[in-house]
Amino acid sequence: MRALLAAADALKRDTMRDAFASVGCEVRIVDGVDAVLDAIARESPDLVVFDEHPDVSMVDLCRRVRALPDGGPFVLALTRDVDDERLALLLDAGADDYLLVAPGDPVLEGRARARARVVTRRVDERLARRRAEGTLERTERLLGVGDAVSAGLQHEINNPLAALLAHASLLEQGLHEPGEERELLGVIVEQAHRIADVVRRIAALRYPEDSEFVPDDFADR
């Protein structure tokens, strides 16, 4: 899992870097708001962790990340703000989670590692969901292609097959005595019906199991 970390304070930066590295993240440190947004656009990281910045509010930064194509990565905001309304605003702006980082926090390192474990699990779940959605989308496209191909094959095979069976039937009616010609016509008709049966089974794949499919009998045409 690839993570970007932007924190001006050296203690917070080192603490968060070590915390996420301890759970297997590849952490890259970037400086500045523009550098964060540029790195997200170029590298498509799975996770971004950023601190409060003097040039832009956390809320605005979250909104700018969410405005990126595909909504951007998972966002963990480091904040000192304990006001519930402002924290709610931060989450509404696009932060997926936050970690309260108070000056001189004696257990910051432990809390950072605990939050890193939780966040990486959530990121893994998000990535798995996106992969599943992508697989489903590709499957639906393939099914659509298969449906079109199936319908096209039916049309291209059924029409000449119907003509073949009709002419074979006419020829058979003109033969009044049993012989080799009648036997050969019987083979043609039998094999044509086998082809028709294959086409019917292919067509049946295009319909739900509980739908009714009425087969076409070419011999009656």
C-alpha cells in the first residue's frame, strides 16, 4: 500500500511515517499543498495523510483532494481541533478519518500505530471493493458483447439453415423410391437439425432460467 505523508511538524511527520511503515505501507513524504495535490494526481496513492497547513484550511484541502478524478485516495487528517461541529465539517469536506494530535501527547506514538492499523484495513477494503466493481463492470460489458454475438449468430445461421431444410424437404418429396439419394437427404436433414439444436441452446443462454423459450422447428417452414 502506497501512502503520501504531508506534515510540517517533524515529530508528527516521523511518528506517522513510522506508524504506517510498521503496518507495511510504503510511505513517501511531500511538502506543501501543491506538492500533495500534484503527487496524488501523478502517483495515485492509496492513502494520503496530511497535517494542518498555514496556506490552506484542512476543509479546503479535503475538498480539493475529493475534486480530483475518481475522488482521490483515502484521506486521514491530522488535527488539533476537538470541536465536534468543525470535525463534522472536516468529514463532510472529504476526510475519511481523522486523528487528534495534541501538542506533547505522551501516547501519540501508540495512538498513531493503532490508527494506522485501522486505516490500512479500511483502505484494503476500499481497494477490494473497487476491484470487485471493476470486475463486475467488465463482466457486464462482456455479457453485453456475448448477447449481441449470440443474437447475430442466430440470425446468420438460422436463415440459411431454414432454406437448407426447406429445399431438402422438397427434394425428399420428389423421391418416391428408397435408395442412396433418400439416405443422403436423410443425413443432411438430421445434421441440419443438430445444428438447429445447438443454435437453440446458445439462444437459451441469453434468457433467464425461469423464462419460457419456444424453439423453432425449421421442418415446419
